[in-house]
Amino acid sequence: MEHVEKLQSNEKDSKSGKNGGDTSNNKWAILALASIPLVMTLGNSMLIPVLPAMEKQLNISSFQTSMILTVYSIVAIILIPIAGILSDHIGRKKVIIPSLIIAGIGGLISGWAAWKMNDAYWLILVGRAIQGIGAAGASPIVMPLVGDMFKNDDEMSTSLGIIETSNTFGKVLSPILGSLLAGFIWFLPFFSFPVFCLLSIILMIFLVKTKNMEFEPVPFKQFFANIKETFKNNGRWLYAIFIIGAILMFVLFGVLFYLSDTLEKIYDIKNVKKGFFLAIPLGALCTSSFITGKLIKENKILMKWLIFGGSTLTAISIAVLSFSDSLWFMIILFLFGGIGIGSALPCLDTLITEGIDRQERGTITSIYSSMRFVGVAAGPPAIAVLMKHAEKSLFYILSILALVAAIATFKAIKPDKK
């Protein structure tokens, strides 16, 4: 990449064993860490198929319903960089576990409000905001912790692929599980989230050992000077990755919101059946992420072209959607879009994790996670507005955004040809 001195230095450190722990222990730790993005994804995406039911039960507008997703992400966007800085100074595990506890409390508040209150909407939003506080210090810190754990780039890229696969598997499971739980009681998905958080906490306590990965924090003045220098030397490709991550999440969550709404209101497909329809493109995304994580190893040139090709495939498939409103035509094209996004995400994760020094890794990767949350937060309300006022333009707008991601990849991410 441009300014590859830092990337090459990091690779030497990792391969010489400076940054790694025991590999066999790390394999068990990956299981625990993979549960966190899975749980956080369930906590948000599980609500997508339930949104139409919430709209009816709470007597609110489609835009207000979308805000139940968005408020979670807005709070996380603001707090993720702070969590990243804390993780660079007090340790990753010391940030992750309290964050999981806070997220679980938020789920309990939203569930209690939906269960006991007639005018529950605003307290549900409060609970979702508290969930967002917890989310800020949970899944975004997993990526730098994985970067701390492994001795070489092959192990790191494979592990990050597993983490991204867990994230996307959460999106596959979410519509099915959300629809199934809501089929019993519409607010049950809120109450299930604290249970999932508790399971992740137990796994973190017993399986993730960070004693050998601790490092002396840099004084804050020097730390921020180092961050400034990192952006000065690596800003072009870092900013590109931030933008691409935000765009792909915007497109993904916008498409999921559109598909959920269309399946129910146009095709009268509801509950678990709708969950299985939503799982088709998400399953493609999950499979694509897993294969990509195994494939890329430390080949940064391959990573670049997978991001470019994935973004382009997504743009084309969404643009073609404008030609027909047939159900299976729509599902198949969303499947191709899922493959495109799934192939790009592990590459983005690996580039930004491998390319940053360990003592700054939490902060930089957290900014990237925050930008992804921007896309998650903006997608549903933006699509809700477009569906109401400019539905014919919706697919072209999303397609153009995906093309912007492809162009940013081509122009700004320049791996070392060695």
C-alpha cells in the first residue's frame, strides 16, 4: 500500500513472535471472540423482521420504527473511538466485558418497556441507546484483540475472516430467530439479547487469556502524536477503507430494510417464512466472508481486487433490480450483492488490522468500526424516506454508492507489488 513502511514493519514483528500468544489457546479464544459480533449483530439485526409488527403494536410511523435500529448505531458511532482509545491503554478484555454487561442491561430495559408500558416507544429508545453504549466497547474491540493474538498474518487474516463470518452469520440467523421469537411475543427479541450477552461474558472470562498480550501504554500526549503521524503517513488508504466500510454497511442495511418491508407489505410474507427469505442473501454473504478469510492470507493485492470486485458486483446486481419487481428475481440479485459485500469485508478488516502498530490498533480500527456503524445507522431511515418519496431512484442511488466504493478501492488502496 502507499506508505507501506509501517505495514512491512508490523509483518516482521508478527512473524518473529513479538505480538503473538500461544496458538492453541488462541484457537479457543477465537471461539469466545466470535460470539461477540454474533451477539451484537443479533441484538440489532434480529429486530429487522419485527419492525412491521412494532409499527402496529406501538402505533408509530415507519420512520419512527427505523429509529429503533438507528439510535443503537448513533450512540455506538460516538462512543466507539473512545472505547478504542481505552482498549489501547487499559486492555481489550477490560473494555469488552463491562460493555457486554451494559448492552445486556439495555436489552432488559427495552423489553420491560415493551412488556409493561402502554406508551413504550421512548423508553424502548432509551434501552436501545444503552445497548449502543455497550455495543461500542464490545464487537469493535474484537478486531484489535485478534490482531494482538497471532504471530503471523496468515493466522490473523484467517481469524479475522472467522470473526467477520460470525458477524454475517448473525445476520443470517437474525431474521429467522427474530421472526421465531416475535411469533410467540413480539417483544421477546429484546429479552433474548441479555441472555446472549451473558453467554459471551462467560466465554470471555474462561477462554480468553490476555496476560501474555499486555503492553505498556504510551503516555497520552505521545499516543495522540503517534495517531496524528499514522494519519499523516497512511491517511489516503485509511480514509478510503473508512469510506468503503461505511458505504457497504449503508447498502447492506438499506437493502435488508427494503427487503423486509417489501416481503411483508407487497408479498404478504411474514414471521419465520420471511426470516428464511431474508436469510438467502445473508447466507451468501456469510459463506463469501468465510471463504475470503481463508483465501486472502497476507496477499494484499488480492485483498484490493476482492474489495474492488465485490463492490462492483454489488453495484451491478442492485442496478439490475430496477428492471423487475419479481420476488425471485429480487432475491437472486440480492444474493449476488451479498456475495460481493461478503468478499470485501474480511479484506477491509485484515488490511486495517495488519497495517497499524499494535499500540494504536484499537483506536484506528475503532474509527473504522464507527464508520461501519454510520452506514448501519443511516441505511434504514434513508431507505424509508426514499421508499416514500423516490422509490424509483432507490436502486440507482445504492448502485452509485457501491460504485464509489469500487472507485475508492482502485484509486487509494495501492499494495506493495512485492
